[in-house]
Amino acid sequence: MSFAQMKWITTLLLALVSTIVSAQNKGKITGKIIDANSKAAIDYATVSIYQQGSEKPSGGTISDDKGNFTLDKLADGQYRVVVNFIGYQAYTAGPFNIKQSTVNAGSISLHSSSKQLGAVTVTAKTPIIENKIDKMVYNAANDITSQGGVALDVLKKVPQVSVDIDGNVELQGIASVRFLINGKPSTMFGSSLADVLASLPASQIKSIEVITSSGAKYDAQGLGGIINIILKDNKVRGINGTVNLSAGTRMNNGSANLNVRSTNFGISAFFSGNAQVNTRTLNLNDRTSTDASGRNTRLVQDGYSDFKRGGYESGINFDWSLSKMDNITGSLGYDHFNNQNSGLTSQSQQTNGLVGVTSQRNSLSKFNANSYDWSLDYKHKFKTDGQELELLYNSSFGKNNSAYNQSQVYSGQANPFSASSSSNPGTDKETNISIDYTHPLSKDVVFETGAKTVLQYINSTAAVNAYNANTNLYAFDPNQSYSLKYDRKIYAGYISLGFTAFHFFDIKAGGRLEHTDTHIDFPGTLIPSYNTWVPTAVISHKLSTTSTLKISYTKRVERAEYREINPFINLSDPYNITTGNPLLKPEIGNVFELGYNKSFEAGGNLYIALFSRHNTNDVKTYTNFYSEYRVGDSVYRNVSVTNRQNIGTEQNTGISISGSVPFSKKLNLRTNTTVTDKYIVNKVYGGPSVNAVVVRTNLNLTFQLSETFVAEAFGNYNSPLKNIQGRTPKFMTYNFAVRKQFMGKKASLGFTTTNPFAKYVDQLTTITQAATTNGLPYTSYNLRRVPYQSFGVSLSWRFGKLDFKKDNEQDNMAKPIDN
């Protein structure tokens, strides 16, 4: 970090601290929202506060996942609290007399509405974006114009997240992100993250949580932080569900959900599928290289590739309240993803400017993955409010297969001069077992502790068949084939303490110790075990009922995923080889963040975060050039080899601004902008250090034409990036969407278009590399013309009956549970 950057951050920090010190109001009202009959906590209940005698709320909040709420920064006076939640009667508590102290409203019991409802649709008032002390929540279910897309379309709108044209996701400018589904890991993310995110329909997503300041309870995995995708569920009694369908020129998807819930038991099932129709990308690669003897070679490859993708997800979940204190949830899921890329390329190679040889390459690469996930979660609540024990078992098993075949033919020849094919089946199994315990030591102090074991086993085998030009036959090549066994065990324990200091600061601090033990069965590889100590701390202060300031620190680690360590050598393009790296070391990051959150009475919000990240063992995709490259007993000439490597260190300093501005009741503008200063030091190849400024920004304009008709415009821009080997391209996309609700808002019809005025998005990448100990100098110019234009329509339908029984009926139904 430069002196100017430190001075800028320090100045802003002092200004914000000065604002804190000037705040004098210390009154606070706390409480917990529960169901009057089951005594279960009610999350996301709306809590509003009114000064006595006023009909206009002076602030408010939403209960957390344990039903707790806090109304802070209150001046002296009398207040009443009003609680609302879907399907329950409104409740008014108070008046409470505030005299610069904390008032505990206790447990507020909500009774279900006494009316028997027929087939109805209830729409929550939850805002699209919620800022919380440890995470930011994007409520995708309320973003109705995104329902016809996929998870990547939703992620583009999530604050602090950016997505490039190939589906690569960054969080605050960092690509190493830990993805979870419903708070649990899955092997499907390790095998092909882009395929999962491009195949998961947006209509299946309830919300997306972004956690950049994770506490000690969370795994340390993921340098940028954690993105948790919450799938839709329904905790309202009755039988109900949704059906979503969309069709377009580029993508088709659909999903169906069914929920059945009685008083204490609920079960839900879902199925969703996605297919990206065949799209043709145009490719031009112009590369100049120099070999050890000084000969210059120019290779020009001009062609196209046809790409298509498909996948589906399915699952069944249950929720069983054994008693008022005991709850069991479980899930079982199956997912499938696949893609195929076929291409035809004309090749021309010249040496020292002389007329060269021309050839044609046919290539085909395929990938498919199947994943099974199952989990069982038990929670026990004690008599003391907030005291809780949770046991979780989660396991995932994935079967993957990568394959390719390619052949090269000289112009005018019938038979290939070079060809090969390969199949790479593999398995990835991961099991997580954890125990977490929460114990309130007092009303303002909460202690948490727990332990976790992660067991991961990877098995991969590659069978290569090489072409013999003399016999015109393919034969198994044992020298290029291999097998890999990878066994990783992580043992972790943590402690955490949350408390209020001086009636002024809310502090949550803790530490996590992770021991990683890795065994690998692959020639020339040995990975020693290591310990990682992960301290975390979040200090926050409510400037008022609508604004909060926080500062946080955490340590993160990035362990390589399956796709990064798999040593499978992809020779679908023998001039540009890609492979994995089993020797990747874990990348370590130290993350500081200073954040300010402000909510406005009109419904708008603003979040500003200053962040600084320092990464060691920095992992980057790196390309080396070789005049001769040996794979087994085969030699490939004038080739580039690309894989992931530990390069050195990287410092990221920046600012992230996200907000929502309601210009009127009908017009709303949301923005998400991140500006990052990157400083990368290449310690391995002796290359120059790189300093670059990267801008990621988007704008989302929503216009409510009527109560049932909404229109939206969305624009997304990523600036180009100078890196250690050249420059990655910029890109800009834009979307327009409209959606009309009908049948009493039980159904809706939408239209969406992406880049309607341009068929292609051009992606120009340059690589410049000086001579190194591992490779020779070369320059590469690569232009991809990606077809991104699309038009589509989508249909959504909600069905079923929401059953709110009378209180006496619920009491009768609940009695057997307690016996």
C-alpha cells in the first residue's frame, strides 16, 4: 500500500471516528420474535419503532435468523414497538421508557392469523438488498426481472460481486471465492464452477449472501470471502409451489418447487434444468516466438468453436420440529452438468519470415459431472434464551469426466500428421462433520465454540490414445496416461465472543485453528501438513437507528480445488496446452475492511467499504512457451503451456460502493461499483512488478409502470486489467427486461434481451513473456468474438393453498409433540 493510499484511508477513518464520538444517544431496545405456539424463532420479521404519540415510524429493523432484533441509538423518551410478519397478526409492545439504557422487550409471541385463506399469493416486503453486521444479503426472489435467467445473471447485480463474460466471479476484485449452497459445501463447485452457476435457474434462488468479514465459525477457505446461495423454501403451512419456464435464443431453463407443511413437519422438493443452445465463437490467435537457437516462428490460428451447455438439479428437503426445543432438518440432492466445445481452425506457421506450412485442426472437448449431496442437521435449544447446540453432517460425492480428441491435417493431405484422444474420469468426495455451541454469558455477552472435520478424497485417471501416422491407427500410450489419488483432511476448532463495550461498540472477535493434512499419490509430489491460525474481529457502532459503522479483520486461505490440481493435460489444441498443478501451495490472505451502512426512510440504502488485502503464495494463471515440450514419449513443438502457479504476492486496496436510490415510488436506481488498486510482485520468474487500477461497475434502473407491470434496464462494465503477462480485456453488457403480473399476482410473464444491438462482444487478450528458466520469449495476440446477444421470454406461476389455522386448533395439534 502506498503512502498516499494510507494517508487517504487514515483521513477518512479519522473523519468517521469523529462522527462516532459526536454521537451521544445510547438507548437500546432488544427482544426476540417467536411463534406463539411452536415457540420457534421467526426470522425476517419487520420491527418498527414509534415515538409515543407519533404515527410515523422513527426507525426499524428485521429480526435475524434466531428471531433476535436490536433497535439502537435511541434518544430519551417513550417508544412503542410494532412487529409484522406474513401470516401473523400484528403485535404492538410498549410503551418503553428510554433513559440512556438498554430495555429488553423479552420474547414477543406472534399468533397466526385467525382467517382461513383460500388460494392466495402473499408478497413479502423485504428489500432487495439488506446490509447486516457480518454479511450483505441480496434477496433475488424479490428481483422479478431476473427470474428468467441463471445464477450468473443474479450475481452480476449483487453488491461487491463482479462477473466476466466467461462466468468467472470476483468478490471485491478477488477471484478466489468460497461458494456454498444453503450454507453447505458441494463437490459440484470444485469440478466446474462456471457450469454450475450457468445452469442454476435464477427462479430457484431465494437469496445470495455475501460474507467478506466472516467470523471464526466459518471455514477459512476463500480469499475473497464467501458467497452463499440460498435456494427457495417455504415455511408456511399448507400445500403450495411454483413453476418457472423460460425460452430464448441463447438459453432455456425451467424449475418447479413443491412444498407441503403441517404443524411441525414440512417437506419440499424441487427440480430445475437449463440448456444453453449452440453458440459459435470466432477465434483469432497470432503468436510470435523465439527458440533457443534464435529462430523466429509465427503461428496464426483462425477459426471458430461451437459451444453448448446443459444441466439439471434436483433435491428433497425436510424440516421436523420434534419439540419446542429440538429440530431436525435433512436434504438429499442430485445434480448433473455437461458442456461440449467443438471447433475447426486454419493454421499457418512461418519460420524466419519464410513461407510456412498450412494445416487444419479439428477438435472436440467434452465435460460432464454428476454430484450427490446429502445432509442431516440437529439443533437443540436450551431454556436459556440464545443457548443452542447444533450438530451437522454433510457429504457430497461427485463423478467427473473430461475428454478430448483432435487431429491436424496438412493442406492437401487426407490423413492427419498428428492426432490424439483422451478420457479423464475422476471422483471427488467431501464430508463435513461439525458441532457448534452458543452460550449467552449475559444479555450483552455471547460465547460460541465448535469443531469441524473436512474429509476430501479425489481420484483421477487419464487414458491417452496417440495416433501413429505410419500405421494410421490410434494406440494407448502408457507414458502419457496417469492416475492420481489425492487425500486431504482438515481439522478445525474455534472460539468466538460477542459483546457490547462501553454501551458504545458491538464487538465480535475470535480465532480458528485449522490443521491440514494432505497425501498425494502422483510422481514427484509431496505436500507437507500445516497449521493455519485464523484470527477474526468485527467492531461496529450504530450511529443511529439507520446507520452503522464497522471495521473488521480476518485471515483467509485458498486451497486448490479439483479443477486446479488435476494434472490432466488437455491437448485439444497441441499448440496451446492446458493442465493442472498438483503442487499448488495454499494462498494466504489478510483482509481489512472499514464499512459504513446507511438506510433512508424513503427506502434507499448506501454501503461504502474501504478494503485492503495482502496475499502471499499468490496463485495466478501462467503461460510458458517451449520450442519442445515432452509429454511421455511424445514431443510437441512450439507450444505454450498454461496452468495455475504460486507467483508471489499481491496487494489489493480499494473502495466498494453499493446503494439504492428511490427517485420516486415508481423509479429506483441501484448501483454497485468497486475500484481496486492491484500491486502484483512476481517472485518466481523474475518478471517486473505490476501496478494496475481495475474498475467494476453496474447500474440497475427499475421503473414500476403499475402495480403489476415493471420495466428494468441494467448495464455492466469491467475495465481491462494489466497483469504479469500482458493484458486481459474489458467488456460491457446491457440488459432490458419487462414483466407483467396477472391472475392476482399468482402468475407473471416476462421479456428479457441482452445486448440487443450487437451480436458479439469482442475480447482481446495479449500476453508478452521474456525468456525465463522454464520458457522462451514470445508474444501472443488473441481475439475472441463471443456471441452474447439474446432474446427470451419467461413464465412464472404460483399455486397452492396457504393454511393458517385458528389458535385453538394449533394448540390441539401441538400437544402430542411435547409428550
